[in-house]
Amino acid sequence: MSATIPGYRGLLRQLTRALAAPARDECVIAVVLIDFEVLSELDGVLGLATVDRLVREAARRLADVLPGSDRVGYTGRHQLACLLAGLDSEMHAVLAAHKIMRTLAAPLDLGKRRLTLSPRLGIAYAHRARHDPDELLRQASKALLRARRQREPYAAYAPEDDSNVLMLGMDLWAELGHAIEESDVYLVYQPQLCLASGRLENAEALLRWTHPQHGPVRPDTMVQLAEGTELIARLTTWVINTALRACTEFRLAGLDTGVSINFSADNLRDPELVEIVAQALDVWGVPAAKVVVELTETAVMTDNVGALDTLLCLKEMGLRISMDDFGTGYSSMARLRDLPLDEIKIDMSFIRGVTTLPHHQQIVASMINLGHSLGLRVVAEGVEDQDTCDCLRDMGCDLIQGYLIGRPARLPDFIAAMQG
Ligand code: C2E
Ligand code: CA
Ligand code: CA
């Protein structure tokens, strides 16, 4: 690393000095932490020395463009920090952040190749000497974590960052990685019954993780923790393989049951997803038609680049595509028509009132009709009592899922309950 660009300790000393220096009342000091996407992957491709050179070049550029009172330093092999002293307001820190992004967005020369880095920034502010330097760096780091999770180019620290699930998530995130390796994460299976035939058609695979201190962690929290990080691909690969293996177990136990798997918006953006699914089908010998991919409306409706291509590939491979939580998102009719869907799953919030609230009944009836007129299979989730089941049968619903048929259960219990 360059002699003129300090490392973490040097930067901390400068920060301590800046925070202690007498300053105008309204003066703001900001710390900006800068991470780069894919640098750790580039280590393997370009070699550690070249990546170090890239980071050094980025730091030198910043040192050149920032005013003399500001400092640039290294806080990790792939991370830089800027100390912006004597800003007039927090807004000026945001302007400086934009300048940092512009500076780092210019391609870097690597001999024969040119490379563009994707920086992500976390910003924390201090007003005069009220801050502890360590605390300020921690706040910038929390902001950076949120920027990464929300896929924003930058985020400024907000007090909610301390209390929200993401912060609890910092520790949990690392533990989730171990939990997947150590098999502390597992799947449970919930039956879906075909109303016409009375047959057990499918089992929805749902994630479970009981944390040794925090107890059960909600599956959507787990997915939220993993999203935006490399964990999501590992988690999904694990879910797909575990669920398909379960599908072969169903068959061995004499059950002709398919499996439904939940995919997140991030999954659909992953260019490797199709390959992971293809391999898993091959390894476990499961026919593609036995697998349903459940997606929420928001995952497919937001401007999710590549999501539609991924869906089309999965569909072409023979998997069935289901729209989960139907009725809660923002599906336009055109989008519904254009998506390669096989099924809609009416959200349980509509199913709950189906026997007691006339307008819920009307809404559910129209959803079923809409689904059928588009040639789709209709599933109702959250069916808890016989009256609701009868009502749905009368309305022509195809499949039902819910506590009435069975609660989500571990594989051996699921198989035993379905055989019995
Ligand atoms: P979801 O896909 O809408 O799953 C249905 C949720 O309703 C499940 O909660 C299930 O246990 C619950 N449920 C089923 N029947 C009934 C019922 O009769 N009454 C009531 N009150 N609840 C019922 P769970 O397992 O906590 O999952 C919550 C959400 O977490 C899921 O919502 C899904 O969005 C997400 N999730 C679960 N597993 C995965 C996964 O492997 N990958 C991804 N991406 N998301 C997952
Ligand atoms: Ca689902
Ligand atoms: Ca659902």
C-alpha cells in the first residue's frame, strides 16, 4: 500500500484529531466507507497483487480530487474510507459522496485491459466533537451494509440502523452461513390437496432455522438476510437440492407428490439459477413437471432485469410457475397474460374471510374465474376449516393448502402423515 495513504490505524488517528479539533458550531465531519462489488472474485481471476494495485489506484484518484483537508485511507484489503472534514452541512457530505462515486466510476487501466469498479458507499456524520471515532466508523459500516442489502449505490447512517433487523442480521448473517453448512437449516413440507380428486398433489417446501439463542428465525427474515449477498445463491442451491431429494423420497414412499419451491426476486436475477435447477433435476432424477416454482407478484412485477428470461427458461425446461400471494401485489392484466404462469395462489388474507365476509367471497370467486379464464390452476392457501374448504370447492378452486389439510412438517413426519 502506498506510503502516503494511511491504513486503518492511521485513519483512526486522523479521525480522532479531526473530531477533537475546534470547529464552527454547524460544521459537519463525515466518514465515507467504500466497498467494491466483485473485488474478492477478481482476486481469483487477476491475482491478489493486481487487485491491490487497483485499490491503490482508486485511493490515489480520490486523494487527488478531494480537498486538502480531507483524508483517504484503507480500512481493509478491498475497502477504502474517506474522512471529510469541515463540511457545511450533511447535504455537502452527500454531494461529496456523489463526487467520490463519479471519480471511482472512470475505468482503471490494467495494462492490456480496462476495468470499471462498482463502488458502494456508507456515510456517517458527526457534528463537532460529539462522536467517538470508532462509533462513527461503525455507523458508516452499518450504512454500507444497508446500501448493499438495498442495492443502493450509497446509504447514510440512520438511527434505525441500530435497532432494525438488519443489524441483528450482521451476526445472524454470518451464523446463517454456518447453519447451512452444519445442517441447522432444514425444510418442512406442507401438503396441497386437489379438491376434485382428493389426491395429494404437491408439497410446498418451507425453510426453517432454529437459532440457539434467538429461537426460530422467520423464513422471510432468513431470505432477507441472505439477499444482496453471496449467501442467497448458497441458500437457494441448498433449498432446491433438498426439496428435490425430498421429492424422490416421496416416490420411494409410494406418494406421487410434486414439490413447490419459493424463489425470491434475487434468485431470478441470478444468471446461474437455471443451471442450478437443471443440475438438481438431473442429480435427483425428478421430472421437471413435478416441480413448481412459487414467486411473489412483486418479484416478477418490479423492473427485475432478466427475471422474465429466467422464468421463460424454467418454463421451457418443463417446470410449473406459480404466482404466490396473489391479490396482494400489483399485477396488471397485461403482465399476467404475458408471464409464463401455470398457477395462481390466492393470498390467505382473502381466504380468511371467505365464509364470513361477502365481499371477500366475491373477490375470491373473481380471482378463481380470472385464473381459469387465463387457463391457470388456482390454489387457495391458509385454509383452516371445513366451511372454507367447502366454499372453495363450490367456487371451483382447484387445490387447497392450509392447517386443515396439514401443518408444515419435517420430511419423515410429512411422509408418515400422508401415508396414514
Ligand atoms: P408463503 O410462501 O406465502 O408461505 C405460506 C406461509 O403460511 C408459511 O409460513 C406457512 O407455514 C403458513 N401457513 C400455511 N398454512 C397456513 C394456515 O392454514 N394458516 C396460517 N395462519 N398460516 C399458514 P412460513 O413457513 O413462516 O413462511 C413465510 C414466508 O417465508 C413464505 O410465505 C415465503 O414467502 C417465505 N419462504 C419460506 N421458505 C422459503 C424459501 O425456501 N425460499 C424463499 N425465497 N422464501 C421462503
Ligand atoms: Ca409460497
Ligand atoms: Ca403465499
